[in-house]
Amino acid sequence: MHRFKELKVWKKSRAFCKHIYEITSLFPESEKFGLVNQLRRASVSIPSNIAEGTSRKSNKDFSRFLEIAIGSCYEVETQLLIANDLGYINKKSLQLVLEDLEAIIKMTSKFKSTLK
């Protein structure tokens, strides 16, 4: 069994989640129950699924939770692109946050491949 608090990918995804909260705090109030809520929930899902997966007894089960975390990453990416389309996040900020997200996806994928 892995200790999630020691995993670099969990730490990075937790910091990413905080960043999403900071970014979305600048979105219009009218998006509070729209994109803000969706982005925050999806970003929280990333470290949460990594943590939950560590409690599983088999690598196959843990791998499934990592796959869900990766899915949440792509959900966040889509929502960030929509936020950019709507003018809620500028291209420079978008690029930086997407670079962090890509790093999390790569780390999670690589870690997942070691579980087989």
C-alpha cells in the first residue's frame, strides 16, 4: 500500500487544485454555479482519486483510480479552454496552468505504468 501524502504526484495535484481555486476566484459572480463549481470539483477530484486509490489492496484497483484522476485532468483542461474562450482567463495564465496540468498527467501516467 502506498502512502499518498508521500507521493509527488499527489502533492503537485494538490497545489494545482489550490491554483484553480485562486484562478476561479477571479471569474464573474455569474459563473459561481457554472464553470467555477465545475473546475473546482474536477480539480479536487485529481488528488482525491490518487489518495483514495492508495487505500486499495491491489495495483489493478489503484490503477483504476489513477485513470479516473487522469480523466479529471482532461475535464479540467476542457473547462479551462472554455473559460479562455469566454475571456475569464488570459492566454498566458492558461498556458501556465495547462503546463502544470500536463506535468500531472505525465506523472500520473508514468506512475500508473509502474503498477502493472
